[in-house]
Amino acid sequence: MPRVSKNKKEESVKMESIKKVSDKGDVAISVVIPLFNEEESIDLLSERLLKTMDALKKKYEVIFVDDGSGDKTPQMLRNLFEKRSDVVRVITFNGNYGQYVAILAGFEHVCGDIVVTLDADLQNPPEEIPNLLKKIDEGYDLVGGYRAKRQDSFFRTYASKIVNSIRAGVTGIEMKDHGCMLRAYKKFIIDEVVKTRETSTFITALAQKFAGNPIDIPVAHDERVAGGSKYNLYKLIRITFDLLTGFSLVPLQVFTIVGMIISSASGIYFFVELFKKVIGHHHGYGLHFAFLFLLLSVLILGVGLLGEYLGRAYFAVCEHPRFVIREILEKKD
Ligand code: UDP
Ligand code: MG
């Protein structure tokens, strides 16, 4: 569930700032990077990224979104902004809202005709960005990177593979690797994503829905330069739930169908048992309990699923802000 702030005023301050910055007309490329406790990566990241972007000889901006880091990330971003305020903008959240929410906040502020997303940990090399841009020039409106040789832990790689195939099955959206953040979009797709005011965190899948001519290309994938993955099992389960319930009613429908099958089966089972009793067969109660537990578990799962949808409807109706921005650093024109 997205975090909720009671402070509506801060949301309106944020809306005003969106109006203000969207006047910056002639930016060609915007790069959006979410960061959560990435103090060990920032120096190398900014060095390699800005070098690559400078070499393109196009007007660009990099929007760093600090997702409530508790380490030196905010201070280091401030230093970077002071050094390169011609291209760097920094959005600082007042808490940790998650990688995808941070990217969404960046999307609300982009000015470029093309928007690129990238992780801060250098697992996807920034040097790949020109390859993505080349494909956009060829006429594709969305270029998705997929990690040809993924360099992550066994757990992280296989957990993602499972989430990827669930996503493909439930949403029917064709994309090779929704977890790879090295992607380039034409601005109109980002505008559509922002318009949805979606709380689901799967913006890559959401953007894919709006693209008319997408392509997937292989991109390099290295080990993290420093630190460990910012995802733990709980965060992975959360985003999988977001994915499942954010895109369709299929999980609810599956639940209804399973419910129907189980109740018909238990009806038949009941009559068989009744018949056995009538003709005088004796047996233990183990099977009965097993069956009862099965029914109960399906019921609890269903209640949980219903709760997810209800929660979504609740947040949509309340129009709670999805995130609260503490500070924006950007050059005043
Ligand atoms: N991240 C974030 N908020 C979070 C978790 C991660 O902004 O709550 C950022 C993180 O700093 C990195 C990117 O999202 O730039 C991807 O995170 P990570 O590398 O930990 O994910 P993985 O590579 O394991 O998928
Ligand atoms: Mg990573």
C-alpha cells in the first residue's frame, strides 16, 4: 500500500512546482534515477553518466530522486547539484516510498522529449544510453533493455523470473524484462503514465501498454558497484501484489473460479461421506480436517485479495498523495 501523508498542503506545493518547471522547453533528453542509500555509487555513477551524456552534444537533464535515504546520499546529491546545476536536478522525498514511486515523481518533472530511466547502482551501464537513443531515432517509441546476462544473486534472479512470468500471464503485456530499469521512452508515453495517477508500482508494464511501437534490446548487466540490493523478500512480495492487483481483476476472477470448483468438489465429497455413513463404513477424521484447512486457506487468500482491491479503491477515492517531496533543487532560469 502506498504511504500516506496527512499533509495535503505539501502535495499542492508539489503541484505548483510541477507547473513551474514544465516551462523548460528545449531539453532533448531527461534521465530519471531513483536512489535509496546509494552513497557508495553516486560518485562513479555521476562521473560515467555525465560523461556519456555530455558526449551526445544534446541538451539534457538528469533528475535524481532521493527516496528517503538515511546515509550521505542527500548531501552528495546536493554537492553534485552545486557542481553541475546546468544539467542536474534533485528531488528529495521526506520518506522511503519505493523505487517506482520515485521514478513516477521524476516523470512528473521531466522536460525532455525523450525520457530515460536508470538505476543508481551501475548494474546497467550508463554507456548503454546512446544505444537506446539510437533505437528511438529509428522510430521506436519505447526501448526496453533486457539483462542478457544477469549478475544478481540466485534468489534475486529467480524471484524476478517468477514475477516476470506471473506478470506476463496476468496482464498479457509482452515485454522481455520488466525489472530492467534501463529504458527509453518518448515523452507522450510518460505523459500518459503520469496522467493515470496510478498507485501500482509497475510503471514499466504500464508504459508498455501505452507504447505503439516498442522494442526490447539486450543491455549489459554488471554486479552492483557497492552495497547490496535494496530489495528484501517483503518488498518483492509487495511489488508482486501491486502488479497482480494493479493491472486486472483476473486474480479475483481466478479466486471465484477456484471457489466454485472447490465448493462443487466439497459438495460431492459431502454426499460420498454421507453415503458411506448410511452404508456403515467407518474412517478417521484426518481427511476432513485437511479439507477444512484447504477451504479456510482459500477463504483467507480471497479476503486478502479483496482487501488489496478495496485498499486501492480507498486510496483512489481519498486522493491521498502518493509521495511527499521535501525539497527540489534546480537551477532557476
Ligand atoms: N531504490 C529506491 N527505493 C527503494 C529501493 C531501491 O529508490 O526503496 C533504488 C535503488 O537505489 C536503485 C534502484 O532503485 O537505484 C534499484 O534498486 P536495487 O539495485 O536495490 O534493486 P535490484 O537491482 O536488486 O533490482
Ligand atoms: Mg540493482
